[in-house]
Amino acid sequence: MSPDESAATGILNAVNMVFLAGLPMTPVNRIAIATFYAVTNPDIETSGSVFALIDDGPVLLLENEVIKGGVYDIVTARARRVTT
């Protein structure tokens, strides 16, 4: 398997895989690279931000102020407690 191919990770069960059949999946190596970047980025302003991988495009950084509501409010509040 080439690094650009999607791999079965075991995260999704068979029912979910059938439901998602035919949709493009982000390759595992892109997820790993984005995760590594997010974890090692020294800029405290990106802490708690969302790094979105959309199709074959670039990784998008959605800063805390862009996303509001639901679980993102919880993540933002926790990030602020740690950084202040």
C-alpha cells in the first residue's frame, strides 16, 4: 500500500464503513502528519484549535474564535484554563 492510500484502522466498525462506502477517506499518513504538526507547534495561540483535513487540499487551521458552540466551547474553555 502506498502512503497516499487509505488504510483500515479499525476505528470504524463494519456498519459505519458500509455507510461511508464510496466517500473519499483521508489517508492515514496525512492524519499523522497533521497530528504531529499540531502537537509540536510551539505557537500557544493554536492550542485547542481545529486542524481540518479537507480532501486532498492543505491542512486548514480553524482558530478558536472561528468555531463556537457544542464540544468546541468545552475544548476552548479547557485550553484557556491551561494557557492562562
